[in-house]
Amino acid sequence: MPYVRGFLVGVLLAILALYVEGYIRSERETSAGEPQKIANSDLAAQRLRSSLGTIKEEVHEPTGLN
């Protein structure tokens, strides 16, 4: 009987650990905020194109490859 009791205690501890982990994870997500969701793909594409020019300039300046 002690083996069954030990097994049941182990299962209960595992369930408790998963519950606590889920609770902590949900707290972190709500406190950090959700990432911004893109509602308009055309606007996202336009912003990406405009930022690519800036990124290329920042990369080429230190290397002197202008």
C-alpha cells in the first residue's frame, strides 16, 4: 500500500506543479503585455519597406560600403 500512496502523492504534486506553472506563466504574459497585432497587412508591408532603407543605411555606414 505505501507504493500506491506514494504514486498518488507524486501524481498530485505533478498536477499542482503544472497548475502553479500555468498560473505564473499567465501572470507574466498579462504583466508584460501582448505583442502588437497587425490588423492591416498593407500598412505592415509599407512600414517594413520604409524600415529596410534605414537598416541598409545603418549597416553600410560602419562598413564604408556606400
